[in-house]
Amino acid sequence: MTNARQLSKLDIAITFISNIRHLIPLIILVIINLKGFDFMKSLWGILAAVLIVILNGVFSFLSWKKFQYSLEQDRIIIRKGVLNREEKTIYYNRIHSVNVQQPLLLRIFGAASLQIETPGGKPGQAEGKLRVLKHGYALELQQQLKYLRSANADAKQAGGANELTGQGQLISNPEEAAELIAGQGPGQSVHEQWKTGPSSNEPVLGQVQAGPSSKQSAHGQWQAGPDSSEPVHQHGQAGPSSSQSVHGHWQAEQSSEQLRNGPYTEDRYDYYYHISFGQLLKASLTSLNLNFALIFIFGIYSFADDVLEVVFPGLYDKLLNGIIDQYSALPIILLLGLTLLVLGFVWLLSIAIYLIKFGDFQISRTLEQLSVSYGLLEKKSFIFDQNKVQAVIMDENPLRQWLGFAELRVQVITSNAMEQLVIHPFVRKKDIPAIMEQLLPDRKLDLREQLLAPPRSAYRTYALLPLIIVLLAAAGAIWWWKWNGLWLLLLLPVIAIWRLLCMRSAGVWLEGNDLILRKRSVNRTTYFVRRKHIVTLSMKASPIQRKRQLHNIHVQVLGSVFAYRVKSIADEHLLPIWSWYSRRTKE
Amino acid sequence: MQRELTQKLHPDYVKASRLSSILFHIVTLLLVSGWLVFALWKDWTLVPVWIAYGILLVSFVLFTWIVPIYEFRSFSFEVFEEEIEIQSGIIFRSNILIPMVRVQHVEVGSGPIMRKYKLASVNVVTAATKHEIKGVHQQAAEELKQHIGELAKVDEQHD
């Protein structure tokens, strides 16, 4: 390995801290049980704690020490691992994209991580990762890698680097190598070249701006050049005369014509979007994403007793007794109040969770590759080919539906993710066609409100079973709690209305090669599926449905565990779909 | 959905299905009886045992006499040039369409009871789903496997 480089020394601190972060649950457990946990107060306990800290420090240091990477003529080599050594070689021309990311912890230290993605790489897990670099250096390296990549690709096209330059020997200095590959004179190092290079070498992805004034764009500070109307990526700032706003707007490249002719078209974003804080806040306020919060509450519930006991000894009993004393007097108001309090808390919590989950959401499209990343604490990022999209899914919770907003997802198959990826967490429904035009040009969505809905006679198939279940539950409750069980009967009208709404929302539509399915459980979900992506199509019917000439339609798509299904659509609407999908009747 | 499917299961499927139901119920009967003995010995309540016997009786009648016949009657399939259609389900009837281009492979398998009647089941596997044609003659199953395998090779040119 020649010219080996190392990560920033900050890596030691950051590894140290993130190792400790893994221990947080343990620490909490120990603190809570401190009273009954004499071991921790003994000399041995303290010694053990100190030992853990020291070991962690040593390990962090070693893992920094053993992490080396070097830029070779045609590849980057990464060596790492304290006990298990690992060496990874990535050829520049295989690099698909180079991302610089700043998770919270790194941001605090002014550091960043650099991720090298290759087409075969797993999503959300970069092929090569340089954990901790100074932010400025990471961006520099990003550009350098991109430069080397394209230089390599060019050289390869011209028949190989060595032949081109007439030199057979391996060149150890990467900068020198890249110069030779690019056919440049020796005077200028790559380093400088990509930074200040001629206009044709304008770096692209990171928008390190190479304008005439680019020398002032020192580390970490990004400026859009005076002429640039490109969207500014990362944590950029728009230059004074930049015509486009940076945050929160869908940005299409406008001056792409001239730029497209440049040598690095490959890297150019065809589409880029970064969520603004305002939109994120609106999205979280309307998310109604209670399940996360509920799980969280259940999670802390087990701790709650212990915590309360430690913080306010005796409070729990007092409170409980208080409630029981008052129970006869004003139970309903108290219960209602408590319920509202808990619900309010859950709501706030769900907002916070949503903000953390989808914070810093960004999506970009480069040629046919889409790249999505989001998350404040835990950064998730996915890259997939637009041809791998099996279905587009529009999800509207009741609140958002009322306000005219939706969440857009896609069903993709990737090597380790079989799930629906959010490609836009919060979008005005009116804007969807325009956005899809740019994001997935071959998937124009036809957002019609009126689909072929289940007929009125289908209501029985929607409501009968849930109502029977509620009745049985009510019967059980009455048998068990006597008169109080009658309250459960109040659920009957709720269920009846809910099922009516479900039926009203359901529907199918056939539009060219697209099948549109819509259903509601609580959220209204619309699936847009292309014929070629349907693995199997099936129709199912119970005797009641057969009598009324209704069927459920099930559409199985790759990447989804369950089929997309819509209940009780009239046969007259389903038969065209059946023959549309059938290979036989078509001819 | 709108066309008649001509292929049926082999009539012996009913016999095989009955035999396996009888065997299953005998084993379960022995287990429940064991439980009865244990409950008598330990002086436990016998209510669950009687319930289990009741369920067992009903399920015996259902799955030995009624279900196999209706299963046989309601199951039909057909292999077309470009797709397979399978109809199944006694109460909840389902029609499924599997395009040949989606078929990944075909599996043929048979248990000891099925083998006794020279029957086998054919599993048509796609990337996402698996569909069973359970109970055709062994030779027919082999032919079916070959046939579908041939047809599934064809590339799809159009969307």
C-alpha cells in the first residue's frame, strides 16, 4: 500500500462515544437499580467501570490506527479492523456515487463521513466508508474521487491508461497517476485541478463551486458560483446571485443544457429535493403516526414504575389512592382528562419521532439512479435504479387527505431491503404529477378521484364480519362486567361508519399499462402498478360475494410480502382487468 | 375467471386425502386419550378433554368425508401457452393467473401416502409466490413439470 492515509484523529473520540452510546441501556439499568446493586458501589464495581472505559479507549485508538486507505492509480484500497483485518478494493470506474454525510455526532465535531457506493453495493450500506474525516477534507476527497473516477472512465474509453500515456509501470502517486490518465502536464496536481480546474472539469455532485472565484470557497464553505443556477447540495449556501432558492423547493435543473455537454454528465442531478424545516414540521404535525409513539410508551412503561419510585418516592401510591378515592365522584371527567393528557403526550412524541426519522430528508435522481436519505440521528440512505421500482404508492392519512397532502412511497426490490421506501414524506397532491415527471419520468401518475368503486350492495361484505366480531366481544364483555359491558356496543356505529368509509374509498382503475388500486384501512392508500410488474393476479370471492357478483382483487408484486388487495369490486369492472392481465385473451 | 378450466386433480386424490386425514385423526386421538389418562391420574378437570373429543369428532367427519370431495370438485387448473390459471377454494373461491414469464421453477414432491396412490404435487414457484397443484398422477406431474419448464423459458417481448 503506497501513500497510505488515515482518518482524522477525531475518529478516536467518535468511536469512543458511539461505543458508549451502545452501553446507554445498561447504564440506565444500573442507575435505576443502584440502590439494590451494591456491586457497583464496591471497589470492584468502580474498577470494572474504569476498565471498560480504558478498554474502550484502547480499542477506539487501535481501530483508528489500523484504518488506512490509499488512492492508487485505478482504485482505492481501504484496510481496517483490529482483530479481523479487512481489505477492500474499489476500482474508481466502478464507483457509482460518493456521498458525504454528517450524522449528528459527527456534525458536533465538524467531521463527516465519506461513503463510496458501487452498483453492486447493498442499499443503506456503502461499499466503502471512511468513517470520520474533517468535513472540508471529506468534500475535497469526494471531488477528487469523482475526478479520478471520470478520468479513469475516460482513459478506459481511450484504450487504457497505460497505453495512452505510453508508460507501462505502475504509478504510485495517485495524483501523478490521475494526471497521466487525464493526459495533463505534470505541473498541476489533481488536487488543484479539480478545485480550480477549467470550466470543463467543473466538479458536479457536491457543488464545490468552481467559478472564477472558487479559490475562496475554502474548506467547509460552499458557494454556488455566480453563474451557477444549480441546486446547492449538502449544507450549501446559495451565492448572492444564485437564482434558485435552496431549501424546500423542488429544484429542477434549468441550465442543464450547457452543463450536460460537460464530461461529467453522469453525476449531474436530474432532480434534487431537500426537505425544508417548515415542510418537515408540517409533515410531522399531520403525521398521525401513533404506532411508533405507542410502542415507545409501552417500552418505557416497564421502566415507569422504577423511575417514578426513584424520582418521587411514594407518589405512585398517593396518585393511585387519590384516583380511587375520587373514582366514585367524577370518574368520567378524570378518565377523560387522563386520556387526553396521554393522547396529547403521545401526539407530541409522535411528532418528535417523526422529526428525527425524516429530518434532513433528501432525494435525488441521476440518470436512472435514485438516491434517498433521511434521518437525524440514524441516517438511512438508499440508492436504487428507477427500473427496480415495482409500484408507486400514495398514502394519505385522514388529516392529510383532508388538507390535500400525501406521502409517496415506492416498492422496490434491492438485495437486502424488501420494503416500501418513502420518496416524498409530504407532498401536495396537486404537485404529484409534476414531481413524478421529473423523479420517475416513465411513471406518470394519473391521480383521479373517481375510481370504479364497489357497488352499494357490497356494504354487507365490508361490515358484516367486523360487526359480528364486535357483537361477540360485547357479549363477552356484558357477561363479564355486567352492565358496564354495554359501553362496548357504542363501537357498533363507529365500526359501521368506518367500514362505510373504507368501502367509499376503495376502487380500481385501468389506465393503459397501469393498474390503479385504492383501499382504506385507516389511511387511504393508492397503488399504481404496471402490468409488467405484476407477478400474479388473483380474484377471490366468498359465497356472499359470488351471489352479488363481487370479487376481491389481489395483486402480487415483487418486493411486497402481501398482495395489494381491494375488497368487493363488481365483476363487470374486474373482468376487463383480468383480460388485460391475461396473456391469452389478449390475442 | 370467465373460461372453463379443463384439468382436474386425479380421482385418487380423494382417497389419499381421506387416508391422511384418518391417520392424522388417529394420532391426535391417541394424544388426547393420553391427556385423558393423565388428567384422570392427576385428578384434573375433564372438561377440556371432552371439548377436544368433540372437536376431533367434528373435524374427523368434516375432513374425511366432506372436504376431500369438495376440494376435488372445486379444484381445476389449466396450463396455457403463456400462463397458468388455477381455481381453488371450497367456500372462498379463488382464481389465480400466473404468467409463464413469472414462473421461476417447478417443484414436484410427494409424501408416503401420496406415493402409495402414485400421486405427486406440483409446486409452481414465482419470485414472490408459490402455488400448489396437489394430487396429480406422478407421471402427469412429471410431464407438467417438463411442459411448464419449456413454456417458462420463453422471453416476454411486450409489456
